[in-house]
Amino acid sequence: MKRTKASSPEAEKAYLLVEALQRRLVDKMESLGAKTPFEPVEWFRDKGRHGGGVRYVATDASMFNRASVNISQVHYDDSPSKKLASATALSAIIHPQDPHSPSVHMHFSWTQLRDGSGYWRLMADLNPSIEELEDTLQYSICLQAAAAGQYDEAEAQGDRYFYIPALERHRGSTHFYLEEYNSGDKEYDLFLVEVVGNAAIDCYANIVRNVMEREKVASAEDKAAQLAYHTLYLLQVLTLDRGTTSGLLIHDQNDVGILGSLPAYVDRELLLSWKAKLPAPQDSLLQRIIEVLPDSSPSPVDEDVKLDLARVVREHYRAYPKALTLQASGGVLPTTVDNHK
């Protein structure tokens, strides 16, 4: 099989950009001392007819709890009736094994509609299990320098998007999020995404390197804090994250990749303790999530579990479509799912 690519010049430029960001992030992570290189895994949308993607996954379990750096381009050049012409994206998550090293999530995507219009989605958020204010401040300063004119709005949108109402807390310590961003100048927007992406990658690599140089020994309490935070991460992704849900509802050809952000282990009992705090029907969704997780402590989230989780999320929103209104929003509601009609 071969992946086809979108025909528009804007989509081609977006693909070259996310491909370069992918390579930069993988190189930076491998340079930190990974014993084995990241491994490419390719996937195809409709056997490549409508594109697909490739994700690089970490193979050094001593350094990474989980790491997935995915780029994709889905297009409908042969389906002029669809509102969506193409969607090109980088979606990356790094969960280090060391509890003192923060996780990071990044997403940069270009969505192009049939009429030629389009917009960017930019996300970069630092996710420490054990927060170090020095690291949080460093990441915030890097993003602010990269996008001085957009930072205040991106921070405000990010703080709204990554808030978990049921637990009255955020996922992550630093949030940068711009939804449906379009300044009217395509070349400037492309440049902005490149600058923000490079800054997010380079700054994160420096933070992890600095943590490694501190040589802190992870205690049992530190590891417990990491497991609890990873459990919170899974809760936010599967019950609130609009981008994840959209990807799962649109197709089932990359479920493992779409759920690549999930950490390797979570705490089922902690998830269960949060069930009563969720509004209906999300409490039912959480119950079904818990049921497909292995009954062990901690509970592993391997590829088979991801496939089960994808099925659970898909079935839930098909049964309760109005529950989509309970998902996270930065202030602008994305229209990804509707644009595929």
C-alpha cells in the first residue's frame, strides 16, 4: 500500500512542516540518551487512497513510559461533496519513565475546507507528575517568546481546555492552545507554527536534560505520584478531549495511534473513586473504561486495551451524542466531525 497526499499547495506545505517537526522531536528525544531508536509505524486511511500517516514510538522502556510522535494527512481529493478537503497534523506525547521528568503533549494541525479556506490548531502543554516551578516557568517563557502576540489568548484557551470540572483541577501546568487560528496571512501562520513548534520541542528537551543532570532518585512516593497523574491523564483524554473523540468517531483505522497519548499504566481504583464526581452519562463512560482495563495494580494500557478503549468511547458517543457538549473547549468549538460530512 502507498499513502497518497493532498493535492493543494497549502496542504503540501503543512505536511512538510509537520514532517520536519516530527523529525526534530524524535531526534531530540533520542539525543537524550535513548538506548534504542524510535520505531516507525505506518498506517493507511482506506488503504492509502485517502492518505494516512506514520508515527514514531519509543522502544527504550528504561527511558520512556510511553512516547508517540505521529504525523498524518487525510484528504478527500476524490470526494468533492465532502466539506473537508484535507487535514494535516502532528500529534505527539512523551511520557518519560522518570517521575521527575514532565510529560509533554503537542499538536499542530492544518484543516483545509473544500472552498480553500482553512485554519491551524496549535497545542503545547507541559504535564508534570511532580511539578517543578522552574520547569513550568521555563516552558511558559519559551512559548511566550515564540508567540508574543498570541500567547495571552493561547494561555487562556489552554487553561479552559485542560480544566477537569469534576476534579476541579487542570491537566498540566503550562497550557498553550489556539483553536481555528487564521490571521489572514497563510505564510505568516505557517511561520508561526514552525516557530512555536520548534520552541516547544527544544525547550522541552532542555527541561528533560536538566532533570537528568539533577540525578534525583525516584522514591516510592514519586512513582505513586506519577501513576496517579497518569491516571488523571487517561481520564482527561478519554472523557474530555474533543480531538481524541473526533478522531475515534470519524474512523477506526488508527485507533492505537489516536490513543498513543495514553500512559503505559494507570490506577483502576483511583479511576473508580472519581466515577461519582462525573456527570451523567460520562459516569457510565468511565465505568465502561474501568471494565476494559486489566484488573491488576497497576493496570497496563497495551495495544489490545487501547483497541477496547477506542471501541468503548465510540459506542458511548454514538449512544449519547449530546454528551459531546460535555467535552472540553478552549472557547471556540471545533467542527472537525461535521466537516467530514
